[in-house]
Amino acid sequence: MTNKTILVFTGGGLAPALNSTLYGVINSARKNNFKILGGMFGWASLLNEGKIVNLSNTDISAIKNIGGTFLRSSRSHPLAHKDGLKQVEKQIKKYNIDYLIAIGGNDTMGAAYELSQKNIPIIGIPKTIDNDLSKTYWSPGFPSAAHYLANFAIEIKKDAAYALSRIYIIESLGQNAGWLPAAASYGHADVIIPPEKEIDLNKVLRVIKTKYKDNGNYATVVIAQEVNFKQKLDRLNNDQFDHYKTKRSSYICLALGEEVKKYMKDVTVKALYPGNYLQSGYPINVDKKNAIKLGKEAINLIKKEKYGKMVCLIKKGNQIKISNTNLKDAIKHRPLPDEYFDWDKFRVTKKYLDYMKPILGKYKRISHDPYYKLIKKVNK
């Protein structure tokens, strides 16, 4: 493997563990005497006039503990461009690239699989706050995003919703999977609305009203950005389609807020959109640690000449282990399982909390919080 060259890049949306994953790849590549290159702006680096930089002697110590991606990203698909494959092959030849490592979510892994079928030696590393890639216990980025959403939800509930007797509707990213919105359960959100099923708006409104009254006139609601209501709501959105023809919608929180106001009349309702905040910031320790390990494992697969693979995390007993799977299997969409969510009460089940235990730790009931004990006492 001496004198062989690896190109690594990050594609698609942001996730807090991207730089950590890059650190694992680059550091391990150097230790194994590979020349390591970085592709700027994801797949765009392999298209005509794409930018590729030499990282073999670059100090990368600053990226280990920080969010974002210093190689930047884009939602570019190489085969969506005219002569895209030829452009990729031209860049590979120009920079004498022997292997590719693509870090990304469903779209990036999907493109990686397509190129692997063109006999291009490629390894994938998962990344998505949506957590909807198959064959990995979780995708790097999801633990940190889940942590940030849970913290956001609990702070709004304790500080604002209770104090001002309001309903706060928080819109969560997560695309067509409810993994991330469901993580607001760790922030004791009263109502969670995932995107997997068509939902009756009237049923949601009744549940929100009940929770508001049961709490003592305050509540928090977390709604998935791509939620699917039976009734049409007037979204104020900015629908956009990326190179993968994926629609990106926003601001369903505003539309639901208007419906709650009409239904409950004299209640103050506020809509909150944390948006890219959930994709940004420092990775939490479990995220960083495993992202670095996955980066190292990608180099190990190259050394073993195992291509067309995605490194992944698996659970064995109580331990999270490093493994790998075929790209073809990894790109299957993984929704939130039915048994993880109660669609009548709009809250997670114990099975979801058990799943999250290696990620966010043991779930602590709100009744055990000293502040809530005080709230309950003074509001008798």
C-alpha cells in the first residue's frame, strides 16, 4: 500500500461528527503511509474544475473536537451531470487517486454505491442526523443532534413554556424518519409528531390540549419537518430540490401553531425553528469517539482491499462495536419502527428509550427532577 493515494470528502447535509470522522481517516491514513487528499465540496471535487487539496502534511489537530467539516460540503451527485462518470475518472487519473472514501448520508452513500458498480474502489462512512441509514446502529452526527434537540426542548419547557403559560411548537429536522424528533423525549417534550404515518390533525390538537391542561397550562410540542397530515396545512415554506431531487421543506411549525391558536383560542402559541443548529456545534463524546473509530476502520478496509463497503456500528450485548456492511444494503431507508412509538399518545415507547440508552444514557423521568417537584408543589 506504500505510495498509494486516498481521496476523502464529505457530502450532503451537516452533522456534528464530520470533522471527527475526517480526523480518524486522515490520521490513520498517515500512520499507514498513504498519501491523503481532501476533496472540497463533496462529490463536486471529482467533477470538472473540482478542488482537491493535499492533506498529507497538514496539521489537522484543530478538527478533532469541532463540528462542521473543514472540507465543506454540497449536495452534488456526480452521475447527475453530463459525462459525470468521465469527469470522475478524469480527476482520479489527474491526481493519481487509488481509493475514494465518501462520508455522508443516504444520498452520498447511494452515489458511492453507483460508482462502486463502475469498478471504482470506494468505501463509505455513514453520517446523518436523520439516522435513517440501514445496517448501522446509529449514524455519526445523530447522537449530537439528539442531544442538542433534547436540551433545546427541556430548556424551552422549563424556562419559557411553564413561566409564561405557553405552548411552544419546535420543528425538528430528520427528513422522512422520526429518529431525531423522537429524541426530544429526553427533553420531556409533551407531544412528538414524527413523519412516518399520515396523521389526523384533529387528533393531534386534542392531545396537545389535554397535555397543556394536565401540565398546569403549559406544553411543548416537537414536530417533524416532513410531517404528513391528512388535512392540508398552509405551509410558509421554501421548498427546494437538490441534485438528488430531494425536496427540503420548512416551517410546518408555523402552520401547526396557527391551527392550535384557532383550536384553543385564548392560549399563546409560539413556533420555534432550531434548523441548522441541530446539525452544528461540538460532537458529544460518544459521537466523536465512534466517528474517529469508523474513520480508522475505513482505512483498514482499504488495506484489506474490501471495497464497495460502508463501515458501521453494531450492538453486541451492551457494547457498540465497529463493523462493515455492503453499500447496497446500507442505503435502504430505515424509518422509526412502529414499536418505538405510540401513535395514539404521540410519545415514544420504552423500546425507543432502550435503543437510545447507549447514545444519550438512561432516561430520567421528569417526576424525578427537583425543579418539577417544586413546580408541582407551588401550583397545588
